[in-house]
Amino acid sequence: MCGRYTLTAEEQQELEDFLNSIDQGIAPPLNRRPGKQTEIFFANYNVAPTHEMPVAFVNEEGQRVIVSMHWGFMGWKPKKGDKPFTPINTRDDKIMSSRMWKSPFLNRRCIVPANGFYEWTGSKGNKTPHYIYPKEGKFMGFAGIYSDIAPESSSVGQSYSIITTSPNKLMESIHDRMPVILHPEEFDDWLNPENTDPDFLLDFLEPYPDDALKEHIVPKAVGNVKNNEPGLIEKADLFG
């Protein structure tokens, strides 16, 4: 599972440079859609479900764009009075067997930029938060799928889910799932809408290399979604 992550950038260009870092000519460079989605917030140390965060995908015009989307995939509009079903994660081992996931996996893939993610160990009431992040570089790209609808309560028109896979050795002692983290050289093929072969796409859904990630214990304050400051990703003082 991936239920919290971080995304901070000094400037918008910093994030766009990251997502454009590998360009094999399959998709044009990133652009921003006009209108209220043009301004995207980049300093979130505690991204939680329902937050509206930047996501990159290829639009109908064949342009690679980055827009804010609602975290919590909305596959269909609920009946009046019903609460929408908006899962935040999609399991790799169910992505082809579920009607909800199969079509977006084949046709509506996206990249969710992040600096790192949180996961908890321990029993209920005494959980310890861990922050997992790349050894090199400031950003990572989660493999995701998106929908062209979002809850009415959202200010944006699209929603997304992060794909999860089995853990690598680093994550095994923390959680039994981890987000699929794409390598930069995989970005273009993942986003390319012409790639619809299931076997080709399933090959992307692998645990990230053990030696490419780091982790440390962070303050328990991250458990409250109202807390959102740089100190949440700092090493916790376990003896203070």
C-alpha cells in the first residue's frame, strides 16, 4: 500500500525538468493546461488521499501534460446519494483481472511525481512511521492510472491511483506492498498510449532495486494529515 507521500519542489520548472529528463521523441515535452489547473502546488510534505496533486500523462492531442488530479481513482459516477468509491492504490496482481483497472491500465496510464513515501510498522496505537526515498536524485515517478472523472467535491476533473507491487528487500520488514517506481528511461514507454500490449506493460510492474532506496524513522506527527512541514521527513530523535 502507498497511503502517504511527499512532493516538494523549489520551482515548477524543477519538476518539469525531472519529467522531461528522458525524452525519446515518443511524447512532446510537458506543457501545462490553461485555466485553473495551470497553478500547481508543489510543497506537500504529507500528501494524503483526496489531495489534488500533479500528475503527468499524454492527452488526446498527443501532448505530455501535467495537471492536478484528485488522489482516489473514480471509475464511475455514483448514484445520487451514494458515496463514490475512490481507491488510492491498484494492486499489480489484480490489474488485468479487474474490470475497474484493466481498461485504464491499457489506455490511461500516468506518472505520479514524488520525493518519497511513508509507511508504518508496529501495532495499532503504537505505529512507527518510516520515510522511504531515492538514494540518488530528488524525485521519483510512481506508476499510476487515471480517470477522466473525479468526485464532485473536488476542484479538478480527473482522478488517479498509484499502482503497488510486492516489496523489495528494504521494504519487506516495513510493509508487504510498495508503489511501483519507474526508472526514468521507462517514462516514455509507460506514457505512450500506443503501448497497449499487456505483457509489455506488466513488465514495468516490478519492485524497485533494493540498493536504490533509503529509509529512516520519522516523527509520529506525520500520522496527522493536518501536519505538513519539512520536519516530517527528518530523522526522528528516538532517544529524545
